Amino acid sequence: MSGNGWVSEAPCAGDFRFTPEETTAEAPTEPLVALLTVCRDCPFRAQCIDLVLPSASLFDGICGGRLWRDGQVLATCDDAQPAELRERGRRPITHGTEAGARAHNRRGERACSLCREAGRLAQQARRARKRATGT
């Protein structure tokens, strides 16, 4: 599935039971480790890591079959593979620019309102230049 359309299909969709205060770097609690069972059969663990970029963003929570605190793995689900941890390192989107609108498109997602407006204005300017040159 391209883009982020898989998010609504993930087994954890709408499941936000974690708060960072519930664990420490030294000892994740049993209820949090139990939440990882949701990830066990999830076919989207690698895409989840790629979407969230947990180590780069110093993420706190459950992502890609792992419990994260400040971007560090505290616990993993039973069958998590090390290769799934690879973050593809997508560049951040420069919102409010035409390049930002293109970046959203490349990711297969709907552009945010700032990027849509920047794309619309850039297209409008290109059309005006084309009319001015008479081609």
C-alpha cells in the first residue's frame, strides 16, 4: 500500500493508551510491554518506523513493534526483526513551499493546507509568465 493509507488498516489504529510518564528508561511496566502484543502480527511495522522515525525524533511510545523512550528501544515484541529498525531517513517537509507540496505527493499523502496554497500560487505564477511570453 503506497503512502500512509495503511495507517487506518494497522491493528493499533486509534489505540492511544500510552503516555511517556508510564515508563522510565530503566524499567518499562508490564502493561506497556503487554501492548506490544498488538504489534506481533502487524504487517506494517517497518512502515510504522519509517513514518515516525522514532530515533531521529526522540519518540516516546510504541512504534514498529518496539517500546521507545527518547528514541531508544526499551522493549520489543516477540518476533521483531532488527532490520525493521532501519529508518529510511526521509527529509523533513518544508511546509508552505512548492517543494513541500511535491514532497507530500512523493510520499503519497495529501499535502497540508500551507503546501497546497504554495503549490497553487506557484502554478498561478507559472501560468502568468506563460501568458506574458505569449506561448
